[in-house]
Amino acid sequence: MTNSTLAELAFYECEVGTILLDASQNVILWNRWIEKATGIESTQATGKPLPEIFSEQQLSPRLLRSIDKAIDLGHSALLSQKLHKHPFPFYKNALDMENEERMLQMVYIKPLDIENGARHCLIQIFDVTETANREAALKELAREAQASAEQLRTREEELRSIFESTSDCVLTLDSSGQIQQFNTHCCRFFKFRSNKFSKKNINELLVELRKNRTEEESMSDLHSWSRRHEPVELTAIDSEGVPTQVDVSVSSLGTSDYVLVIRDITERKKAEAMLEQLAQYDSLTGLANRALLQDRLNHAINRSHRKIEKLAILFLDLDRFKVINDSLGHSIGDQLLQAVAKRLSYCVRKTDTVARLGGDEFVIILENIGTEVSANAIAEKITSSLKEPFNIGRHELYITGSIGIAIYPDSGVDADTLIRNADTAMYKVKDEGRNGFITYISDMNQKAQYLLELDADLRYALKKQQFSLYFQPLLDLEQKRIAGAEALIRWKHPIKGFISPADFIPVAEDSGIIWDLGDWVLGEACRFAKSMQRQLDGFTVAVNISPHQFKNPTLLDTVLKHVADHKIEPYNLELELTEGLLMEQTEDTIRLLNNFSDRGFKISIDDFGTGYSSLAYLRKFSLDTLKIDQSFVADLPDDLDAMSISNAIIQLAHSLRLKVIAEGVETPEQLAFLKGKGCEYLQGYHIAKPMPAEEFYAWLKDFSAEGFIQSS
């Protein structure tokens, strides 16, 4: 085989689409890649301009301009996949063609100065559909293509350069398997000098051919592989005896000779192994993840069914892990989870499965347990193991666990039911004081089941963004304007409809979800405050802060971050606290309130009058506003006790230089009474109901505070 024939073959078989145009932009030739992409053989396209083959509407304008510049001005061009995704009307398959989803391409256009003075144009099309994110590799490939293209002087040199610059090993064999021609990458990959490599037989390079006893068997294998339409996955051996996984594409030359393209797939295999690891194992602890747990549990159930055996599911939730995570940071929390995972693995047999569902939840599968007593023994072993301190960095940490047990087939016959019932039993342990274990029974407390379902729904709702914020306007009687709004969370369950905050907030507080939920509320409230800055100067959004949130040491930093992220002022945010929190009057409470106040945040006491606050308590805190509970406002102005209490709260607030908000105002008479007693702000259905942000904007455009006050 001559060098010219070899170069033409390499050009034709190259896995990069290649088109060569003459000075008139007519196709000189293109390779098999283009034939497959277009369904047009090279001989049919020869002598025709590209716009005639594809039509100008199918080719990108930038592509046509780049070809013009290459031939007329000698300019090279690289049309990257980021800016020019589809220069050619190429499709990976019939379905993509039907959906008009073109192959993602990178196109390299290079002028070629021929010796007679004519200028040709070389176009190389790279399919980057599957490797669009490997930008560095594509740049390197483009650089190599550019370097190769610049060396082209004659047609033989052009094609030979492409043959040499490929990152794959390309070689030809004679009828005995002896290597005839090869590119330089073969020597690099197999670690042979050129003169040594040229004397090798393919049997010496591929493990799968070494087993053959005769030359005929080896050539038979090659012939079989050449009839495949996809590469064969084999193992190559270099000069040092090191094996490497490769893809081998074999093409017959129509005689007894063959062309082999060998591609190193080591990195691809590593990526596949990593993806499998990520798909089945928890990245933090190395334990089985939820998907692998489900698969193993289904198999375990099938085995137990066939052998008429019992298996147990242990559902473990760490007690008060969130406190450690929030106070010491996620790094310490993650290290603690890793240490817990190791102890759990030590407590069970190698044949058992320990999985992490996420957060601080773990599930253990115990097969062939015999009786419930065996499962209890393992649970006892786990709880005892957790009692020993965990030395994490400089911290000596103590933690306990609550374990729910479900037995197959007594507690369920499918994976979902077993896990759910074990989870139910675990919450029963939580309700009874934590740090223990209990086996699921069908008549467990219905309330616990309801709370369990509500807790699960809450977590799901937070992930699926089922919550929304409504805003109830705050009317300033003195300034006769809308001064702000209170942010009120709403949850519309896809099946149960709207669920009252009075039902789900206590569950969120008990489960620890309140911190994530409160963080979301703060972010949305700040976003709304920012949007209102453009409409009303000094607009304030009031947010209810749960006592559980307030006791979190990161609350101040969290609030400051939301304010900074949304570019609002501290006075645009008002934090509403409960009387019960004030009654604790701890130094931490006083210090944190002072820190918020010093930074310009407004502080109000919600539902004032329903607790047992005293004047002495109120004087210790940096407050701005008292809110009269709606239970007093509801009976105004007819009930003497309600009138006396409301008036007393207003007078008390004014004596402490605090403003007063009356909530739950629903009638003109209530408005008139409160206005007459000097109440500064009103909130309630008489003014407006709570509403989503978009509805609030529309309502505000049509609302006249001065006219409303006068008409009331």
C-alpha cells in the first residue's frame, strides 16, 4: 500500500467529518463521516457547491461567511459549539431529524494554499453532542487540527497530517496480521520505537488474539470484527506488559488487509465506574444510598419469601443531630456522620446492608434474623455503640439514636411498606423520649402516624416548593399610607389542599425543618421588600421568627446575609417574636435582640396580651412595636373588657415609646375605636386579606389609604 493510498484511506475513515473545497467552493471530496451524516456519497457531491447540496437556508450564515473568508482572504475560522451550535444540517438519528434537533457541532475552517497559487478550503466537523462539556479536550483537538491543516501542501500531505494527528492508534495489517503502516501515536501508546513496532504482529498487541494458536484463527477474528458496525472492546498490551482497555474498530480493505483504529478508553471506564459509584453509594459515608437500598431490599424480600425466612428493617434517626450541625458547622456534622456510619457497619454482619437515606437517617437490612429478638439485639448493640463519645477534631461529641424496626412479613411484604412502617416506629421512639428502639405494630397511635405523614409531607413540600408567601398590608393611620406588610406562609398540599400554619408549624419546629422553612421565608420576604422599594419608600416586611429559629446561633448572620443578598436596608425588615420568648429573658436573648436593634432591624412582639409579660420584662429589651392580639380586637368596640385591655396595651406601649399595631381589624367600628385611642397601625380583612405578591401589587395600585380612612 502506498503512502498516498494510506493517507486517502485515513482521510476517508477518519472519525472527524472532513470536506475539501476548491477555490470556487465546489466539493472536491468528503469522507465517510460526511456520507453517513448526509446520506450522500462523496462522488455524488464532487463538483457541487455546498449551498446547492444543502440549500443556503440549512447552512448557518456564519459558516458561509467563514468559507468565503478562507478562500478569498486566507482567514481560518473556528465555529465553536457555544456560539454556533448547528452550522450543518446534520442529525444523529432519524428521531432527531424528525424533531429538528441538529447534531451539536464544532466546525474548523482552514484555507489551504496549493503550490499553483490556488487556495482551497478544508472544513472539519466535530460531533460534540456527547462531549460538549469537555471544552479543554476540544480546544486541544482543534489546536491539533489547526497544526495539521497548516502543514498541508499537497493532497497526500494534507491527508497524511490528519492521519498522524489523531489521538487514536491507526495501523494497517497484511494478511498474516503483520503491521505495515502506523501513525506515531501507536509508538507512544504501545511504548515501542518505530523500528521495533514495525516488526510486531497484531497477536502480540491484543490480549484476545494471544489465545489463538494459529494465524488463521487470529485473522478470522479480525474478519469477524470488521463486519461489526461498532468498535470492539478489547485489551491492549504495551512493551512493558501493562494492559489498557481499548476500543478497536476494524475495517477490511477489500483484500486480505485490514485497517485498525485503536482508542484508549481508560478515562471513559474510570468515569463509568465513578458514575456507578455515585449512583449506588452515598458520597459522604460510602454506604449504600437510597437506590441501592431499594434494590437490595427487593432482592432480600424475594430471598426471604423463597426460603420462608424473616428479615428486619432498622430505621435509625440520630437524636438532635441538627443542634450539632448548626452549632459546630457542617464539616463537623459530616465527620460525625462518617463516624456513625463506621460504627453501624461494625454492629452488623458483612452480609447485612447499611444505607444512608440522607441527612442523619440510616436504614439497615438484616436478613435471616430468625425472630424479632435477634433484631432487638442488633438495635440494642447499635444504641450502646452510639453512647460512646465521638472524638471529632477537638470536640468530644455525644449523640443517641432512635430506631424503628419493621419485620418481614409481619410489618409488610414490600420494600416501601417496610421502610415506611420502620419510620413510623422510629417516630414513636422520638415521641417517647428518643434514644431507644421499638418494633412496629399495626395499631400504633394514629396521631403519631398523622404527624409522621405531615412531617414527611413537609419535607417533600419544601423540596418541591409547595409553599408560598402571602402579604397582608399594614395601614399607617398617622401617615395615611401603606407602611408595610406581614409575610404569612401558606401551604397548598396537592391532595389535602390548604393546610393551616397552626397545624404544620409545630411539626416543623419539632422535626427541625423550621430552620430551612424559616430561611426560605426570610429570603422570599426580602425579595418582596426589594420589589416594594421602587413603589413605597421605607416599606417594611414583617416576618414571624419561631423560638426555635431565634435560639439558633446563626440567625443573625443568616438574616444579615439575606438583607445583603437582596440589597435592602435593615429597616425594611421587621422581626416578629412571641411573648413566650421574652419571658425567658436569658442573656443570649437580650444580647441578640440588642444586636438586631443596633443594626437597624425593627423588632415587634406578636400577639401581645395573650401571655404574661410585665412592664419589667418589656423594659429590658430593644423593641419597636407591640401587636394587639386579634382576640381582643375581635370584640371591639362592644366588649368593655376588650376595650379596656386594648386601651391599656396602647397606653403601655406609648409609655415605653413603642408603636402599636392592631391585627385582625375587620370592621369600620374597630378602626374608628383604635384610631381614637392612638393606635398607629392597623392590619386585617377590613383593609385587605393576605394575598400573593402579584395580587398585592395590583391591589396597591387601586388603594387610596387616605380615602379609605376617611370613608371608614
